[in-house]
Amino acid sequence: MTFWLLAGLFASAFLSATLLPGNSEAVLLALLGQTQRDWLLLVLVATVGNVLGGLLTVWLGRRLPAPQRQGRLYGLAERWGPVSLLLSWVPVAGDALCGLAGWLRWSWGAVCVWLALGKALRYLLLAGLALQLL
């Protein structure tokens, strides 16, 4: 696996975790089609890129003025908290969740754990399904 292919996967995964299009799943699947033996490295690179992109969105959310600690949105966010970041991989809604996590000033530790777990599970599941079909 060349550096440039891995860098392309990383960039695609990073962009996919922002509001910009990145199509990281398609890139991952294409690379898995080329080399199945490097599946773990590919999943790791995609996960790291996607997590860092999500953390950028969280950081940007922290740049917004802190919310008033009242209202329905705040109540729902407090009810589910950082665990909701397991769904941070969902297109568009995941970006909003990451921004919300920053805006609500959720702890960086909890954000990192749940964000990384959700994104890693998605890529592991995708790779596992692809490898079964290849």
C-alpha cells in the first residue's frame, strides 16, 4: 500500500466528517478491492481521518456562543449526551451532532471516546461486509 493511497483515504475520510463531500466509504471499498490483506491498516487510516474531521467540527462548534441551559434541544442533548456521538458517522446528521457536542461544551474525553467508537465500528462493519463479498 503506497503512502499516496493511504493519504488519499485519510483526506477523503477527514473531509467526509465535515460538511464537505469526501465519499470515504467508496474510497475504502475501492482500496479493499485492490488489497484485502491490508484491511486493518485501511480501516485504521479511515477511522483516524474521520475522527479528526469530526473533532474539527466539535472544535468549530465550541467557537459559537455557549447556549442557554434550557429548552427542548438542550434537554434532549443532555438526556443522550456524548453517547449520541455513536451516530456521528450518519451523513449530515452526524456533522450536526459533532457541532452540537462542541456548542454544548461536552467534555473532550467523552467526545473523543464516543466519536471514535462510532466511526471505527462503522468502518469495521463496512470492511467486514466487503471482505465477505470479495
